[in-house]
Amino acid sequence: MKERIKTVKSLEELQDLYTATFGKNGTMTAKLKNMAALSNEERAVVNAENSELRQLFRDKQTELENAALNAKLATEFVDVTLDVEPENRGTLHPLTQSLKELGTILESLGFEMWTGPEIEDDWHNFTALNTPEYHPARDMQDTFFLENKNVMRTQTSSIQIRAMEKQGVPIKMFAVGSTYRKEMDATHSPMFHQIEGLYIDKNITLSDLIGTLRELLSKFFERDIELRIRPSYFPFTEPSVEFDMKWDNGKWLEIAGAGMVHPNVLKNCNIDPNEYQGFAFGFGWDRMAMLKYGLNDIRAFYDGDIRWLKNSGF
Ligand code: PHE
């Protein structure tokens, strides 16, 4: 038996042998059961044999386990000096990144984010925004018309109407989402994105609008900015203005449309314009991202070309 234990080659074999020796019907078990019939000397012999065998089994088990571990270590090692494969890390799309930044700033100013449907009815996209049917200002937005007078929303201003209808006043919100117009060149894509802010309360003035935009733009572009305000026209604001920002090359860039919300728009949302007023502003979210990150073709945003995403610093 001793010799057999020494020549065992595997843990399974050792287990079988152990069972044959110390198991229920094992040879050693039988001897131990028979101890009562033996003399003291004979018992001493059996006891010695018992502990010797147990020791041999333990030693063999340790030996086999070590051998198995060493074999594993020899094959499964990691060469820490090898070059690592370049990691292909995902990054946020420039639009996602800029929305995060703009959203964080607007939220820090107390504006709450709203979204709305991309297929919009005539009321929310135009009529409630003081642009009834046959209003010439409808021409400003090349619209994709759908059935039943529905449209692909041309502006996120529709979300403002929904927010005022649902929540009433006072309200301080911003709307984000994709918008659609029939136009396409390097600076226009048929699907693009807008962000619009709205703040209606009892004592809101044009200076609140200017302060808000100054704060938003200087935080987003991370610099002191020079703003210019020009009179403009939107059917849903009165007065209407446009904000230009002075760029590095000294040129003025058109940044946002804005104004004081037109009394008709408030009335359309069951808000009394004699008690409440406020401002709204809107800008192209894609355009903001292009300016901040120095990108020059809006269409590239939607191509899904990973090389472009990488080269644009993302
Ligand atoms: N919705 C306008 C546009 O798409 C932008 C705007 C928003 C202007 C809010 C004034 C106030 O051009």
C-alpha cells in the first residue's frame, strides 16, 4: 500500500486509493474496527500503520497539488513587459457633450429641461406661437408637412407651448430636441437641433434675458464674451432681438434669436399677459457645438463616421 501511494500520478487516483483504504469498506477501516480483538502490541502496530498511511496520503496530496499549480503557472502567465493593444475607447458625440455642458449651465441658472414630440400639430408648432395659417412668417421655416396638418416640428418653441399649457406660470424651463427643415448645405441639415429657454413670471424684463444669455454663453465658451443685440422679427416675441457674439477673428457671429414673449402667445396658453411676462430665446445646438469645437460641416454630425469623431477631438 505504501508503495502504491507513492506511485500515484493523479489526485483522482489518490482519492480512489484513499477510499479503498479509509472509506466505509476500506482495508484500514476494517483493521480499525477489529481493534477490540487485538492485544496491546498488535494495536500499537495498527495505530502506527494508520497514522503512517494518513501521513503518506497527506504528503502525496500536497505533492500532486503543487505539481498541478506549477504546471498552471508555467502555462498561464502574463508577460507584463508586452506592449498593450491600443485601447479603443468610446467618447461622447459632440452634440451629447455640448448638451451636457449647456444643460448643466441652464440648470444652474434654475431652468428645468423639457422635451416634446417631434411630430407636432399645427397648433403647437405655429398657431399658438402667434403664427396662424397663412401668416407670412410661416415662410421663414421650410416645413416638412405630414398628414392631418401635422408637421415635423420646425422649432423647439413648440415645447414651450406644451410646457406653459401643462405647468402654467411662473415657469422657467428650457426645451431641447431635434428639429426639421427642408434645407441642406454645410451649415444646414434637414435634421438639426435647438435649445430654447423660457422664463415667465411677474417682473421679467429684457435685461434678465441679456443677463441670462451673457452668463450662458460666457460659461459655455469659457471666456469673456462681447455681445451685440440687434432688433429682429419673430412672430412669437415682441420686441424680438438677435444676439451676435464677437469671434476671435473680430467678426460678429449670429448666435441666438430671442425676445419678450408676445402677449398673444401667453393668451393662447391661458396666461394673463397683464399679469405675467417674460422672455424666450433659441439657438442652434449643433451650431453652438460647431463653434465651440471648431467644426465646420454640420452634416458630419450625422454621418456616424468614427474617424471624424476622433479627429474632432472627441
Ligand atoms: N424658434 C426660433 C427659430 O427657430 C428661435 C427663437 C426662439 C426666437 C425663441 C425667439 C425666441 O428661429
